[in-house]
Amino acid sequence: MKKQKIAYKTEEFEEMKENYDNVYSLLVENQFGQSKLTIAQQSHITETALENYNEFDYTFANDDLNALKNKVFKYLEEVENETTN
């Protein structure tokens, strides 16, 4: 049953990309070290559903919250400039 849920979640990304213009999937990876979540929390579907999805358009390293914010806004500006030109 878990694999079915995983497939469903990844298909949502692809369906959005196929049906709408200017849809991008972004992954933010935690660079802060060991998770503060319990093993049970880390195993929850909301934490694991996208582990095998490798079609993200861009990956951000979350090494510092302010730096992450700046990276995301810079990326969004670049995307906007590409789509308007």
C-alpha cells in the first residue's frame, strides 16, 4: 500500500507539469545535520513519499534560512525573466 501512495504523490507533480504552464518542482534539502524527528515521524508517509522522485527541476540546500530565502527568490526571478522574454 505504501508504494501505491508514493506513486500517487509523484504523479501529482507530473500531472501539474502536463496540465499547467510554468510549473516547477523544487526540492529543499536539510543541511542542518541529524533530524530532530523521531524514527516514527521520519518514517511517516509525509516524510518519505518523495524519496524516490528524482525529477525535481531544482534542488536547494537549506544551510541557512536567510540564504535559502535569497536563493529561492533569485531562482523565481530567473524563472520569471525566462518566461517573460
